[in-house]
Amino acid sequence: MKERNDDATENYPPGGSESGDSDSDSDSASSSSPTLLSSMMTSFISDFLQTFSDHRGSRQKRGRGPSSPSAPPAPDGNIHHTSSLGSFELLDRYDCCMSAHEFRGFKNEEGRFHNVVELKQRIFEGGCRVEAREEIYPYLLGYLPFDCTAEEREEIRRLKRREYRELGSLAKREEPNRKELSVQIDKDIIRTDASHPFFRGKRSNRNVQKMRRILLAYGAHNFELGYCQGMSDLLAPLLYTVKDESECFWCFVGLMSKTERSFDQDQSGMHTMLLALSKLVKLLDPQLHTHFGKQDCRIPYLFCYRWLLLHFKREFDFSDCLRLWEALWTCPFCDKLQMYVCVAVLQQFRSEIIEKSMTFDDMVLFTNDLSYRIPLEESIRNAEILCKFAGKRGKRILSAVPPVLESK
């Protein structure tokens, strides 16, 4: 999305304030009342949601979200929207995706990447083309360094392949704890995306067998964490994209380093995230937060558990899920953007939630039923808007969330 009016949102206030927060920072609220701010925020987000919903592009599936007539294209082929906040141009997403050719253009003669910040910004804004993902993901997930030469990169691959083979051998050892881990993996892999053609056929499918080997090897690699339910869900889109088994394993290691704390056995990491999410909604949409506060639930926002654990993997098909993950991996201003994506999705459906007075049980059913109904690009862009509105207060809220770990 290109913004024509650079000053359009410069002084726009966020949609509420934390209790007792009287900051005088540049991101602090104006003297307007919280109710007025909430109303302004809701109106602003609704305006953007309607704009994006009117132009989904050819890649959006039919039936995802409410349909509305498309705006007429401009002479340049794109769709323009004018609101009280300025004029915006909505670009076809595929035209903005990074190709393998463009990705290689960031390498110098030695094979080192330059302007990595710009490269990641490009991916954040437009994602990667489907055919380029297998080449790009090892870098985004920390398996291959951006700053090494082509020769050094091949040596890393050679060493990592050998390490993966050693982990595979270690995973085959007959030990009680490994047997228990193997039983749990065997149960999960035959249920993971079983209807997808890539995994259809259960244990007789070679891709399912590959998934099993990778998960067993990860259990040996990260012995302290081992295997937990949900990991097979996170692995499936990567396995579908990165065909080389060793490279897929190390990409999965990098992905797990970004979400490992969500799998803490005592659930402390997830509880911290849900509490932070509650505070973000209170900051950005007090009315919606008040509605959820009426629910009888010991753990706030527990209906968002799956979204946070799997980073919306079950809410989208593989291609759209990976587009969202690309934005999360490369976001230049927030390493916990998934928290704001949760807020953005809740706000997209806030009217229905409030008008129907949804209880906690209703919300569990409602969020589970949102699969393939969430507008992808709208959610990413509105998450960005929400993050910038939240400003320093949002950063303080998310400072309590477990940090992203370095790839092991």
C-alpha cells in the first residue's frame, strides 16, 4: 500500500489509554476522552477494512469475509481510495512479491548480501513469490547467514547436512524417553493436514515419513523441549515449500527459535502473551476489551490461544499462511507483530462479537470457525497501523512477552 499523504496519520491519536498511563511521549493520547478515541479508532480501522475488502485481488479465495463491489481501477491498473485520512493506492500483491531474480540481485560478486535491511523491508511489504520461497527461507530463518560468501555458504550446508544425519541416527536409539516422543509424533503426523494432497496417505506418504524424521531429529536437537503438539502444524508449510530434507530441518529449527517459548511445559510463555494481548486490546479498543471482561474465564483471551501458538497456520491455506509468516519474520518495527495481528482480526469482527454478546464459549467456536475467512492483507496492514498507534505504550506491554531466541 502506497500512502499518498505522508502527514495523514501523523497526529492521529490511538484508541484509548492504559489505566494510570499519563505519558507525555509523542505517542500519548490527546486530551480527548477514551470513549471518543475508541470511536475514532474504530471508525478509522473500519474505513481501512472496507477499502481493502473491496479489492482482494485474484489470489483471494471466494467466500472469505463479506463480499462487496470492487472499486473501479485507475488508468495505471491499480485501485485508488480516498478517505478523510488521505489518498491511497492499493497494489496487486503478486506484483509486489520478491522474485528469486530480485533476491539474487542483493548479492555481490562474492555472494554476500548487501542492503539486507532494504531486502527484508521489500519482503515485509510484498512477501515472496511462491517459486522463490525455497531459496529465500534459509536466510530469513537464520540457517544461512546473509554476510557469508558463496563458498562459505556451501561449507555451512555440508556441515549442517552431516549434523542432521547424526541427529537422525541419535533419534533412532532405543531409549524410553525417545520411544515416548516417537509415539506422540506418530499420532500427530497422520492427522496433520491429512486432507492436503501433499500429505494424503498417512504413513505411506513419503512426505509424512519425512515429517516424522524431521520431528524426531528436532527432539534430539532440542532435547530439553523435545516434541509438543502443534509442532507438526508449524512444520507442514515449511516441508511443503523447502524440499531438501536437511535444509527444511534447519529452517524448522529457525522457526522454532521464534516461537519456542510458546511451547513451555508450564505454559508460562503463552500465559504471558495472552495477558499482553488483553492489555493491547484494552489500549487500542477499550469497548471491545470491556465486552471480553464480562466473560467468565480465568485466563484472559484464551480463545486466541491457537492463533498465537501456531501463528494463524490453521486460519489460512499454506500460501497465505507463509505470506503472513514472511511479514512476521521481516517486520522492521516489531518482532511480535503477531500480537497486533490478533488485535486486528478481533477488530475486523468486533461489531458481530459485540452485537451478538458473544460469551467465552461463543468466542471459542467463533474463532475456530474463522479459518479461510480472515482477509490476509487487511490483517497485516491493520496490524501495522495498530502497532504504530500503540507506540511506546505498546512496546512496554510487549516487553513482558518472551523474546525471540537465536537459532541453535
